[in-house]
Amino acid sequence: MYVKWGGNVNKSKVYALFVFFALLLCLSTLRSAHGLETTIEVNPSTLEVDDSLPKTFKVNITVNNVENVWQWQVKLYFKTSVLQFVSADLPPGHIFDGQAIVTPGVDYDNTGNATGWGWVLWGTNLMTIEPPYNTFNGSGVMCRFTFNGTTVGTSKLEFARPGETFYTYVSDPDMNDIATEFVDGNVNVIDEFSDIALISVLMMATAAAVVMGKKMRLKK
């Protein structure tokens, strides 16, 4: 089935209708561009540690495209056979920098118990729920964690999700969680010394083979 245009079509009305739908499409695109989803991320999300062990490294926990943050909490899991938690701090320029805040002590578990997964739990909120205060809007670093890579291997840095007793979130002054997506991290620990040792062994084996070859030729 098809529609056949008659000879009395008002071309100006058709053009106006075309412009109208084009404007709707542009507005929809603009709304999508401004409606960026809020994320909490391990930054960098992928990290390779390639120095002699143990190796200390740092990761930032960042929030992106958020509005009206009054409080945050982070719980992060890691594999204790590969990593050990060392410390947590608020780096210069963190999202509440320059404001009066409440920051309880860091809680963590480096044992892994039966699961093999340790965790670190920390949070911060503004000093008061009574204005004036400046809630955070935009993107920035919430905190920074320091770990030791202790064994060659791979470990996720995985956020505890809503539904657990303690989980990762950002919330507004009314203590309502702000909807977020999570971007976990991944750490690959490589012992650089092992690579150097392997290269040295190969070089020594090659040199020994050359010497043995020369000796065999001399005997002939």
C-alpha cells in the first residue's frame, strides 16, 4: 500500500512540517547530550604494576556527571592473595575540598577470610545538613586508595553495590541515594624481576651454547 500525493498539496505546509520534525530531533539530541549518566569509577580502571614486589600504587575513586552531593561512601573489594590495602586519603582538589566535613576512620580487611576477598570502607559528608553549604556538582575525585601489589596475579577492584549492608553510593542532603552506574577496576601485577631473570637465563644459555659449539668444532 502507498499514498499518492494529489496535485493540490500545499508545499509550504509540507516544508513547515519537515522543519518541525527536524527541530524535535535536534532537541532530543541535545537532551541526550546533557543527560549524561552519573558514574562512580576506579581511575585508572585498568592498571599494570610491573616493578619488583612489593609494589605500592594508588587509585582514585571518582564520581562523574553528578548533582547535589552531600555525602559519599565507598566500599571496594580486592583479592588479598594479590593485593593488600595500605591507606586512604583525600587528595588536594577532592570534591569537598575547602569545606567543613566529617570523615570517620577507614575500615578494612586484608585477610580475605574464607572468600579470598578483602575490602576497604570509607566515607565523608559535609559537616551540617543546614544551609548554607555547597553540595558538589560535576565530576571529581572523592578519595584515593593506596595498595601494595604483593604477588604476581590479577585482581579486580570491585565496588559493593546497593543491596549489601555497606555499599558504594553518593547521596543528597536528604540522604537520598543518587542513581549511579559503577565502573570497576582491574589490576595486573607483574614482577619485573622475573622477566629480567628470564632474559638473563636465556642470554646465559645462548652464550653457553656458543662456547660449547666452539669447543666441539675445535675437537674435530
